[in-house]
Amino acid sequence: MVSAGVMVSAQRPLRPLTWFVAALVVVVQGVASSEPLFVDVGESSGLIIRHDNGMQGQFWLLEVIGAGGGLLDYDDDGRLDVWLVQSNGADQLYRNVSRRSRLVFKRVDESVLSEPADGYGVGVAVADVDNDNDMDVFLANYGRNQLYVNDKGRFRRKESGLELDDDWSVAGSFADFDGDGLLDLYVVNYVDWSVENHKVCHDMAGRPDYCAPEVFPASADRLYRNLGEGRFEDISDRVGLSSSARPGLGVVARDFNGDGRPDFFVANDADDNQLWLNQNGRTLMDDALLSGVAVNGDGEAEASMGVSVSDFDRDCDLDLFMTHLAAETNTLYRSSSEGWFSDATNQFGLGVASTPFTGFGTHWIDADNDGDLDVYTVNGAVSRLQEQILAGVAFPLEQPNQLWINEGSRFTVTTDEHSAVGRGLSIGDIDNDGNVDMLVTNNSGEPRLLQNNTDGTNHWIGFRLDAPGALIMGATVSLTSRQCVTSIAQTDGSYASASDHRVLFGLGDDDGRQNLRVQWADGMIEAYDSLKPDRYHVLRYGGGAKRSEGDSL
């Protein structure tokens, strides 16, 4: 039974932007080229499904947060498959059965995915948790979380210890926190909302609307240690997470301080972000404020949703990009050689054009394989939009997505003509042509599968790492013929979504053979030389030439 709740006016604050937004949208749409770089092939390829958020008119906060999706090769046939999260437990897995140039996805039957999830689905994370060389799936739910263990292309739901968390979970990130050769799991939790403590919020015109997260108590994140054989234990108290509750939405695991151990960056909604530095696999220490990533350049906490990590400026360190609420900018935190970050959003032209929209999923991608990293943002409001209410839109939160092209010292933006309530973003090469493609999930809408339409004049090289899962997640792949061209194998980041862990580099007009170095997650370094471009290569653990940290390549 729904509680009547409490009357409050705690909608997310928005500055008066109406005239500015209208003018800006016209400008950024004018940047678009006549030939679209990405083409939506979701429906034509067989992804016939609509996300159901379960809304019934009560404006439950839960309705606007989900849901994500994932790209993974669950059956190890070399083609990326699609996992789509549903709120009612009826997640769908679509197998990629494409032949030649025609993309085809078919929904799997109960022989592959037989047990539905229990909770209200929000996010998904994928990794090889049992080191058997196939990808397992973690579902972040409102309610009991679930682990689906992959047994040679068939998923079985595992009582793993992860289901004991009945918080509102949004996302997860796998990394070997303690260095024992097994992938541990960081789970991001949001707020303590329930039907019983639901509150009624209003917009500036007095109409009912969705509440801001500040109305509800924040929930603490959790860290689970992998015990082997698909079992996990909650070590949150031991590492110091339980006393640091904040409304988390996004997470990435990377070695931010160069000590060889994975750290966790958490994007929090309307609160300071957290950078949890790994203290020798025993505890975590929040260094976000000292590192410069807790708040923006004006000293203000922002409503952080999605997060992506890369070395976009090719200076050999990791930079952070985050999506935020409308009237705030998306934010670029550029890393320095001294290990601290600065807000470089406006310096690179990433600020003004993002303010009309609320961003969620995001990833750094090389959209045209020119060797420069671009960034894509998935947008969708969290408070009802007046013009869409007046137009009779059923779920008036629709906004267009944006592609930001790296021009060197600045980014130029193209805004999509299509609008939806965007949430998740996964990236991967769905047709194995060397161009990065994208899966976009929409709240109360259909997914979009954006196939890259690049003309193919630029060259590329891709890699699949062949090793137990704990050695792959966090492995660093570097092209040694170029300065600071590095990518890290991971599936996390964005918002509530999972991406392909293969590594893909755009080479521009360079058609020469490439030399590379891999530093596996256990620290072992191997060199692989004279690899042909315009194809994928399998890099087997132990199959390269061993190198030490100081060797020149």
C-alpha cells in the first residue's frame, strides 16, 4: 500500500535557463554533418523490447533512475551480445547471430537464462568472477542483487552472498582489490527510499514531481571480497566504507596513484565525489578532496551521474569526465604529472553546451579512428519538463544525446535530433569492423544500437586479452611506437552499464605494423611486436616477450 507521504518542495534546483536553452539547441544542432556518424539499428537488428519502469502516477524516485545494459560475448563466439535490464526482473539477453554485414540479434530462451532476477533492475556489471574464461553477470537492483554465473554459455543464478545487500544499488565495478587473483566487487548504492518513506515533491508551478536525492538518507557503498567458487563476503566495515554514506550513481576502478593496486572513483549525486585509494589491499582512504575531484572548479558539489576515464590528452595519466544535472556543466577533471586534478571543462569547450541537459551514461570513444578520443553523453531529465507536459508527453523527461568531437585543444558538439529519457551507455565493436559502436538504454523507451558509420579511411588495431578474469580487468595496453597511447581493459564506467573489455585504438593514416606492451593486472609486463593493423589480435598471458618495468621497448 502506498503511503500518502509528506508534502515537500525539494525538487532539484534549476536556474532560469529557458531562453538560453532554446538558443543553444539551435546552435549545436547546426554542427551536425549531412551524413550521420552513427545509425540506429536496434529495431532492425532484432532488439525489440521496451523498458518498463513501473510508473503508476505516484512519482516514485525509483522510476527515473534505471536502467542500464551491457555488451558482452557470453558464448565466446567472437561476437558481442546484448543484456538489457528490466525493472520487473525480466531482463533480456540477446545473442548476436549476425552473418556478414547484416546485424541480427535473437532473444535467448530458458535454456540459456532460466531464472529471472528478484529485484527491481537498475544496473549491470560483467566480469569473469570465477576465472573460467567466460563472462559472468552481476545485477544491481533495488532489493536483492544477483550474480549469474556463466557455465559454457548458460547462466545460472548463484547464491553468492551478493544478494544479502537489500540496498538500492545502481552500479558495480570488478577489480582485484587485495591482489589474491580473484575479482572483488565494489557496489554503488544510492539512497534509502521506500514506498513507506516516499515523499511528494513539487515543481516551481506547484505540480507533483520527482524529489531530489537530498530528501532521503544516503546509503553506504559496499565492497565484496571474492572467496572463490562464486562466493563473496562483505568487507565494507573492515575497509572503512560503512561510515561514508553518499548517494552514489557511478563507479570506475583504476590505479589512480600508480602503486599497482586498483582504486575506486565514485560519482555521487548532489554530494562530494569520492576517490578511494587502495591501502595495500586492506583498507580504503578517500583522497578526492586533496586530489581535486570531490567538487568542481568553483568548489561546488555537483549532481554526478556517469563517469568515464581515459588519458584523453595523451600525457600519460588518467583524466576523468563526469555527466551532471541540467544547469550544471558536465565536468572534465584533467590530471597533472603531480597526481592532482584540475577542472578543465571550460578550457576544452565542454561546459556551456552541456548545461541544458541532464547527463547519465558517458564514454570516451575514438568515433572516427583518427587517434583522438572523443566523448559521448546520454541525456535524460529527472524533473518533468514544462514544454513536454503541455505537449502531453507521457513521460516528459526526454532530451537528446550529444557527441563531442576532439579537435585537439577544444571539443565541438553535435546534438542528436532524436530525444528520449536516456540513461545507460555501453560501448563495443558489435560488427567487428574496427569502429566503436554504442548501446543506449532509455527509461520507459526502446534501446538504441548505434552502429558506427565511419567511412573506413582511418586505420585501427584491436586486442582481446586471453587470461583468467582477474588478470584482464585493469590490464594496461600501450602502443610503444606512440607517446602515451594507452588503454585499460575494463568493463565498468558510464552509468549502470557494462562495456566490451576488448581494447581498440584508432591509428589515423598510420598503416604500419604496431608494437605494444601489456602490463597485466598482476604486474607482469610483456611485449608483442610487429602486429598488423586493421584487425584484432589475441594477446595470451605468458605469450609475449617478458619485460621489466625499466626496459625500453
